[in-house]
Amino acid sequence: MALRVIKVIKYANGLMRLNIVHFEHIQKTECIKMEIPNYGLYGEKGGHFFPEYIHIESLRARGVQHGWKFKPHRHHNLYQFFLILNGGGTCQIEGKMRNLGERQLLVVAPLVIHGFKLLPNTEGWVLTIPDLYLQKLFQHEPNALDHLTRDIHFQCATGKTSMAFGDIFDAITKEHQRNHALSRLALKGYITLLMAKILSEQPTIDANLNAQPSRKQRLLTSFKELIGEHFKKRFSVSDYASLLGITPTHLTRICKSILGISASKIIDERTILETQRLLIYTSMTITAISYELGFSDPAHFSKYFHKKTRQNPTQFRKEFAKNRP
């Protein structure tokens, strides 16, 4: 887990200088012990957020709603990107206070405890992206995603930029609002550009991208690939550990050390993701979906889905249809 602030200074000649800083914070195991709210979007309880959709809104929209104050909270599986154009305030990251000013970009990784007190009428955006979305985006460059979660400090500068950060956020906002047939493809392009621009400011990025993944990382990658192949068979953690040639305890330790969640949680997230896809993109009945995903009892399937999302399958389908991005 990590937080970085990118300060953007625009000169009269059109060139830009970016100062990027990463802040250290306490271990995520300590975060889990605290009674810190876990949200999807701030103030919306439940922590539920569909893994294939991004969300973007102005800081004003949520700031006015909450009096420009956001109490310390965290997001289990969401990255958030805050771009402040005008205004500012203070942010509290893992108990440490930081100042926020104009033309700063703040990146908060999953499970990082953060809160804000912004000046009234602060202008900018907050972009929320599920970790599964970025994992898929970086599937061929897994080391690149690590740079969004590392506890490192650095500063760098760049001269020429083909597209300002504000322009990218504005383009994402407009595309998100249009919601036409190719919106998802366009959004993927803009988000890829945004991630590339952030990562390109890191002076050691080229060397790190070429670094060989550790044994833990290779095992985690293999575990995820096996889940993709067998999750409809309702395999247990022990089943996957056996296929990997390690113990269930070792597998869970790997998952927690890298992702901060258990192996069983990763399996559940893949099952829930597929359930959501089938509920949204098909007209299959709940019973048919339950059998498709390897459940022998539709009633048990509905209870399982409700336990993981706090909604039953029918409620999820209706709510998503009503509020479809």
C-alpha cells in the first residue's frame, strides 16, 4: 500500500514540471484491526463496487454533500486518484497530516486509511478504479502495478507532456457521461494513458519493469490463472494449493503478504465477479446462474451472494439496471 502526491507546475511556455512524492504508512495488518469504515464510494456503506466499471466525479459534487470533510476511511479493493486544480486543504494518511494544494494529484491504494478536509469550492476530480480493473490492464506488466502500491519516496521532473493530467481527467469524465457503445474501450485508453504518465515519472521504472518477479509473485500469478480455469468447479484453497505444490497455509500467507487478503477471498471475488457479469450481461435465471457457477443448491447460491455483497442476486440485477453507468 502506498500514497503518492504529484505536484504539477505549469510554466508560461506550456512546459510542465511534476514533483512526485510517496509517503510511508503503517502496515495494512494494523489497518484491519482498526474500526475504520470500508466504503465503495465515500459515505456509501457496504464497500461494494462492480469490478469492471470506473467512477469519476467532481470534488465539488461529493465535497458539498459532506461539508468538504471526509472522515478517515478506506476502500478494500479500490484505487483512488484525486486531482486538485484549484483550492486545496489537508489530508490525513494513516494518521499523518499532509497539505494539499493546487495542481496536485493524489493516489491512494486499497486499504490505505485516508481522510480529507478541503477548502470550500475546491475544484478537481476523484477517479475511482477497482483493483481488478487495473490488474487486468497491467496483466502483461505486473511489475508496473506494484509501483502504485510501493512505499517509496522520490521526486522527478519532466519537460514535455503530450496531454496534461487535467485534460485526461476531463476526457474520462466526458466519456463516462456519454456512455455510448465504445465508451468502455475509450475509457480503457484514457486510463492506460493516465497510468503510463504517472509511472513514466518514476526514474527507476524501466529497470523495475524488467526485473524478474519473485517466487511469491509467480505463485500468486499461477494461483490466479488456476482460479480462472477452475472456479466454476468450486475448488477450495486446499485444492488450489495442491495444484501449486504448496500448503494451504503457505498460499494464504502469500496472498496476504502481497494483496492483503486471504486466498479464499480471492476465490470468492472471482466467483462474485462472474456472477455479476452473468446478472448484468445475460437474461439467465438465478437458478441457471447458480448451476453454471457450480452450485448445487440455488438457495445456497443466493445466500452466498448476499453474504459477499449484502444484496441478493435479484436486487443486484435490478439496481444495476436502474443505475447502469
